[in-house]
Amino acid sequence: METQHPEYHHQSSIKSDGSRPKIRIADVHGKFTNLKHLIFPILLTIFLGLPWVRFGGERLVLLWVERREFTLFGFAFNAQDIYLIFFLLTGIAFSLFFITALVGRVWCGWACPQTVFLEGVFRKIERWIEGSRSEQIKLEKGPWNTNRSVKFFIKHFAFIVVCLAMSITLTLYFIPGTYYLDLWREPFSHPLLMFWIFFLAGLFYFDFAWFREQVCLILCPYGRFQSALTDDDSLIIGYDKIRGEPRGKSKAQGAGDCIDCGKCIAVCPTGIDIRAGGLQLECIGCANCIDACDEIMTKMERPVGLIRYDSLNGLEGKKRRILRPRVYLYVVLLLIGATVAFLTFRERTSFEANVIRLAGPPFVLDQENIRNQFEIHLVNKENKAHAFTIEIQSAPNLKVILPIQEIELPARADRHIPWMVTFPAQDFKESFEMRVQIKDKTNDQNLERKVQFLGPQ
């Protein structure tokens, strides 16, 4: 690891010649590490277990893109509900803005799947097989003997198994479980699914076996956004220069509390020196350096908190403001978005109905009557059968031929219902409006669709 002057900072995972050494993280213990040991397994269980959970006989989460059917926590959606994604995405965005303004990159260090899987699974496998950081470095610099080769094979075999499990779990969010039963009986029954399983597994393996922290440093734009989302009062992880500088040995006269042991660098998953100060784009807020520094300070019988969660103002000895204009702005935007989303979801119906004019001429004129032909496309969005009634309302003398006035649709089913209307040609003056009333008797919901009766002008 390269040494860094406290006043200058660069990505220590990239050397001056452009090469990239593999970051090996030292073991760390402390309150934040213990908290992550509780949180990470919960998040992993949610990710790996959610596709298997059923509620009321249906999958709790199923985004079946092939059939354009989506189930989210008991609510059923279809392609006609795609506009609701807008509210989901904007809600996530504004929530992220609000959280970042208050507590910085807490998402990155505590809940992001990249961090959870890398720190909670892959680096643990690495430690179990190859040992501590010093043992890993010694193994890496040593010759390719039997010991190194066996450990290399076991580690990467374990990585591949985990990546396949992740890939299968991720695809399960988008397909029913019966697809995997088909694959078990006939391995090539779903070639597209096989492609995605191995493609995603290969992508995960590339990421977690080699690319690792570069996802956060290069690919993820969030670290760049945070400079615009935070200010001097946002909570970040920082080094107290006032207390820590000048660095020196424990008994050096005039030295600060920092003994320059380098432990904070050795435990950093992105390989930075937190003591460089300021808002570092590569810091993911994982708190490893806090636990490492607190452990050293405790051994030196000095107060903990030399590296801590604080704002830039707090680290400079100034007062930190929690409530400030940008926080109020994000709260107002969140409330507006939540209100609009609530009203939109409340107006959503459990079924969809569209009135379509049949292909061909817009009307047919026979000896005495004008005829218009239509069909109703009725879609049941729910995961249970629903009963519907259909009624056509319009002008007097209009004759409606509707062969099906009551219908029951099974779960997720749809039906095209043809119908026609005739009107005396001698009474027709101009086009007029007809109203089609569709009622869902199961949920007591109504939809009204309007369509024009056309004839010769």
C-alpha cells in the first residue's frame, strides 16, 4: 500500500503507473462491524428468500416480463400499469436525495448489494480459505506451489457456486419457479433462461472475484452525485485533524492523537486514506476505519472518535445543522410525490377495459340502418377470478347487439367481446357519443369508456 501525505489524496487502488494491486482488507472489530454482522445476513436472507415466499397462494414478488404480469407484495399489476413505475423511481430518487443530505453515503456502506455481497460473502470466503490479510499477501507473493494452487481452486470454485446461486435467485424474480422444474427434467427446455443464468453468473464472478471496488470507484455514479447532494452539514465519515495532527509516535512531544499506524487504510474496502480530509468520492461510508481507529485509541488509552461519523463543520469544531433548506426542500418534494402516488394508486382499478373499433370501414350503411362494430378488450389484473357486467348507454332508437352482458374472467385472464350497434339511417344527423359501462362485481369497481357512433355526414 502506498503512503499518502495527509494533504493530498488519490485512489490508492491505482498506482502511479496505472496498475491496480488487489486490495486485501485487514480484520476489524468494533460496534459498527458487529452491527453489520447483524444487518448483512438479514439483507442477504431477504434477497435470496424473497422469490420463494408466497402470500395467499401467490408469489410475493414476481416480475414476469414475458407475460407482462407483475406481483408486488400481494398487489397485481400488468402492462397497463407501467406508468406507476414513474412514481416508484422518483420516490426512490428523492428518498436517496433526502437520506444523502442527512447521513451521506450510508446506503453504499450498509445496504448496497455490491457491499453486502462483497463484504458479507466473498471476502469472508477469502478469509476462511486464504487466512488473514498478511497471510493472503504472503500467499500472493509466494510461488505457485500445491498449497497456493489448492486454495486458489477451492476459493474460485466457491465463488462460482455462490455466483450461480445469485444468478438463479435473480432470474427467479422474473420467472415462475416451474421453469426450473422444466430445466431439471429437460436441461434445454428454456435456452434463453439458460443463457441468462450463465451470463449473470459470469458477470457476478467478474465483479466479485476481480473488479470489486472498481464498481464503486468507476461504474457507480452515486459517488459523483454525492458532492451535489451533500453540504458541510451532511453526515460523513471523517478524520479529526485538529485532534490528530501532527502525527507521531505515542510518546513524541507535541504529537497529535494519530500515531500513523495505517490501520484505517488497511481496513478500507476502496483503499483510501480517510485522513486526507474533505469529502472523498471513494469513501462508501462503511465505518471500517472508525472501528479500526477506535480499537487503536482504546489500546493507547486515548478517547475514541478520532475518525468518526460527523459533518465537515463538526470536524472543524463548528456547530452542525440537521434541519436546513435542502432538507426542507427534499421533504416537501417527497410529500408531494407521496400524495400524488397515493391518489394515483387509489384510482387504480383491479381490471382494465378498452373499447376498440373493429378493422374495416368505420360504419356500414344498409337499406335502413347504419351499423358500427366494436369489441371490448377486458383484462382481469388480479390473481383471482372476477365477475363483470357490461352496459351500453346512448341515444334512443339505438339498437345494441351485445352477446355477452355478464362474464367471469379467471385470474390474470383477458377476453375480447365483440358487439355492434345499429341506428336508423333516416334519423342520423351527425356522429354522437356512446358510453360503455363495465362493472367489476367482485370488487365493486366501475370503468366508463366513451366511443363515437359514426355515419355518413
